[in-house]
Amino acid sequence: MGIDKPDLSDSTAFITGTTRGIGKSIALDLAKQGCNIVSTGKTSENDDYKEEKDLEGSIEQTAREAEEHGVEALPIKLNVREEENVESAVEEAIDHFGEINIVINNASAIQPEKIEDLPPNRFDLLNDVNVRGTYLTCHYFVDHLKSIEDKDTWVLTNAPPIKTDRAPGSGPYTWSKLGMTFMTLSLAGELSNFDIGCNAFWPATAIDTRATRYFGMGTEDDWRTPQIVSDTVLEILNRDPAEFTGNAVYDEELLWEAGVKDLSEYNLTEGDPAPMSAQMTNPDYESPK
């Protein structure tokens, strides 16, 4: 049994990092539910970044695919490390749609390496993209979100529960991801007088993305498809933001709670994947199955 998916026909979502992987999956699944999409990221068909980095996908391609589901989509080139770029992207999205009621912090840099092996400039990159990028996006959206009265309003972040005080082998990366969660849950407290649901979501297993393959994070037997993360987001959006806020959840736990007892449809291969992603941030994590 799958989740009950929400009607998002009166919503617009601003999503960071939609060109590939989890971000694109979330954008397209929200579009299927009627949600307008602001597709953002660094890879655009209007410059040579895509060719230089040999990257598949673009903000425009995701926007086009979203519009195939009958919604309106706006591609905006965005580098979350640049404050002026974030501020102008937020303003452009609000000017275009009039109202943005869903903000999803998905853009992340990933480099799960030991402290001794990670160059200082890469440490700065991880924190600039992950923590500072989340902060900037939230910072420039907060006033707008507080003004919304007639729609469910959300800030969601692709980051793990804070369950550990160490992460040998991936300390700098894990630190930056936990920073994203900290920002989001702190915002939940700051907005406690407003009906704005601020939550973090995180896959228990590694997800089949370009980054997962590039960094050799396990094998196909360890991975699930991005669909499990998209369904987790949809399950959150089907709840009451005034009641469901200040949470950091693992995908399989939330879906299990929602009645999805068979997660095999999300597996890349037969068998149960190992909870690699959860174990990076919580060595004691146990699957609900």
C-alpha cells in the first residue's frame, strides 16, 4: 500500500538543486500533484557549465518535464553560495508566482572523506553550500512565508536527524549536513507562532544518484531509488504544518508509520539495502522492518 498523496494544485515550491537525482525527483513528483515548480541549480542550458563539467540534466530540462504534468515551472540559475544570487532568485520567484508556500533545501555538496584526507577548501565548500546555503535560502524566504495565511506553508530540508556526536570517516561532510538540520529545526522554533512546518528528511540508505556512484558509496545492492525520498516529502506535505513541525525523520521510518510496510518497490535490486546513509549520522540506527 502506498501513501495518500496530497493535492498541491494551489501550491508553488521553490526547490534548490533540481537538475538531477533527489531534487529532480521531488520536483517532478510535486508537479504530478499539481504543484508549480521553481527549478533551481547551477547547471543551465544558457551557459557552458554543463559542458565543462560533463553533467546530465539542467534546470530548464526539469522545468520542461514538470510542465508536462500541467503545471507552471520557472527555471532560475542559482548558486546557493552567493548571497546576492540567492536573494535575487527568491525575489524573482515571488514576483513571478506571487506566492511561494513550499521551500525545499535540497542542494548539497558531498565529499564523505576522513578529516586528514579532506583539503581545507573542500571543507569550506561543504559548509558554504550545505549550511550557509540553507541559511541564506531560509533567511530570504522567512518574511514572505510568514505573510501567507490561506495555504499550508513548509520549509523542508534534505538532511539527517541529529543523533550522533561523531562520524569517523565522514566527519566534515556529516558536520555540514547536521548543520542543515540544525538550521531547519531552529527555524521551527523561531516560527512557532506561525503555521509553518519546518522539518528535515533523510534517506536511511544511499540513494542512486550521480554523486552516490561517483563517490562509490556502496553498490547497487545498497541503494534505493530517489522515489522513496519524494514519497517521504509528499507524506510530510499531506500533514498539518501547524502540528508536524520541528521533526527530523528518516524516509523509511516515516513511510512505515504512514502504512507503507513493503519498501521493496524502492529497491534498486532484490533484497533489503543496508542503512548506509543513516549509519553515517547515527551508528545505532535500526530499520523499522
